[in-house]
Amino acid sequence: MLEADGVVKRYQTGGETLTALKGIDLAIEPGEFLSVMGPSGSGKSTLLNLLGLLDTPTEGVVTLDGTDVTTFSDRERTDARKRTIGFVFQNFYLISTLTAVENVEVPRLLDRDPETRARARDLLQRVGLGDRLDHRPDQLSGGQKQRVAIARALVNEPRVVLADEPTGNLDRATGRTVLEQFREVCGEGVAVVAVTHDNVVTEYTDRDVTLVDGELFEGPFREVDRKMR
Ligand code: ADP
Ligand code: ADP
């Protein structure tokens, strides 16, 4: 559904060229929960930005349902992103002055759709926060904040949720509640891609891949690392 084919990403810094991704092939299927692991600097954020249609590759293509999105204009890419991708971050990035339900509405504010409030409420109910609709972020625990962020990521009915260290700021037990939430999201046919250092994540995923110095390997980091030694 969302695919990287032969994706190369180079960055020019000063006179130097750095190859952050060295020919990545990766196909994400509907409803799949995939983790992307790898050491710092291995290219995880770069890959997430390309899959999230935030950036374009130097070589190779990113396709969405078979359509090459690398030829899209910025406007077309933004539209495709909004229709297809939800984002979840390590630090939640909720707006502190808005309630939970208002935070979930944020991606749709410009649409002025009267259905949005009902949809936001419904999503918060689904992530187990039906009794926290009008709480502000400082009145919520870390796990609750991340579940608000998951509800917000789902408000535009995406095909894929891209999560950057979604459990990075949570304790073990709370992290598990968030991972269980992602499994439910996958059960509804939405793919979840999580960049993570957290081995617990792999207990919940369908598939794990590891980036090492811009190259992609099948398996979680601990296995890939062992094979390389
Ligand atoms: P990048 O954003 O370029 O991927 P890193 O991969 O180094 O940067 O780390 C991403 C975030 O994850 C950083 O905020 C970092 O503090 C945090 N982090 C790094 N290592 C771990 C870890 N073992 N567990 C949880 N979070 C980590
Ligand atoms: P990770 O998320 O695994 O820590 P990144 O994708 O952030 O890795 O970075 C991969 C490599 O690309 C690193 O060497 C990093 O310094 C480099 N890099 C990332 N973004 C940029 C940029 N905007 N300009 C130049 N180099 C970058």
C-alpha cells in the first residue's frame, strides 16, 4: 500500500555529501504493525520523513497504492499526506491550552466539518478516554496523552500511522497500553510504523526491520546486530 523502492537519500552539508539511505526497499501492508529499529544516525528519521511524504528521495520512488508520489507537487504531496498519514511523536505534541477532544480535532479545524466533534469524541472513547474528553494535557498521564495523540492521528481516517519513539517517554506498563492501542488500530486495517529503541515494541509487531548505516535488514535490532558480529 505504501512502498519505498530503491530509495536513496543524500544530504549536502557544506561541501560534503552524506548518504543517509542507501537503496531501501520496503512495502507496508494494510493493517500491518511494523517496527523500524537501528542505532542513532542510521537513517530512521529520514525514512520516516520519506514514508510520511514530508520529504522526497534523491533516487528511487515512494508509491502509495501504486502511484509514484515523488513526482507530486508540494501541494499534491501535502494533500496525499493529509488523506493517508497520521503522526504520533515521542513528546505527544499536544496543545496545552486545548482539551483532549479539541486536540483530536486539530488536524480538521480548517475543514469546519460539523461532524468533527462527534468523530473526535468517538475516537477518544475507542482509545479508552471517553471520561477524559474535557481534560487538558496537564491533567492527563503520559499514557493518556499518547492515547489522545493516537486519536488525533486517526481523525482524518489515515491508511498509515507513523510513530516516532511512541513509548520513549512512557514507563514500561504505560508503554504496553499504548502498544495494545496500536494493535487495535491495526485490527481496523490501518498500518502502524513505529521507529523505536524499545524491545518491548517487538512483542506487538507483525514485522521488524533494522537500519544500519542507511541499509535495511529484516529483523529486530538485537538479531541483526548479533548476525553482524
Ligand atoms: P533521531 O530523532 O535522529 O532518531 P535518536 O534515534 O538518537 O534520534 O533518538 C530519538 C529520540 O529517542 C531522542 O529524543 C532520544 O533521546 C531518544 N532515545 C534514544 N535512545 C533511546 C532509548 N534507548 N530508549 C528510549 N528513547 C531513546
Ligand atoms: P536516525 O533517525 O536513525 O538517528 P537520521 O535519519 O536522523 O537517523 O540521520 C541519518 C544520517 O543523516 C545522519 O548521519 C544524520 O546526521 C544525517 N542527516 C539527517 N538529517 C540531515 C539533514 N537535514 N542534513 C544533513 N544531514 C542530515
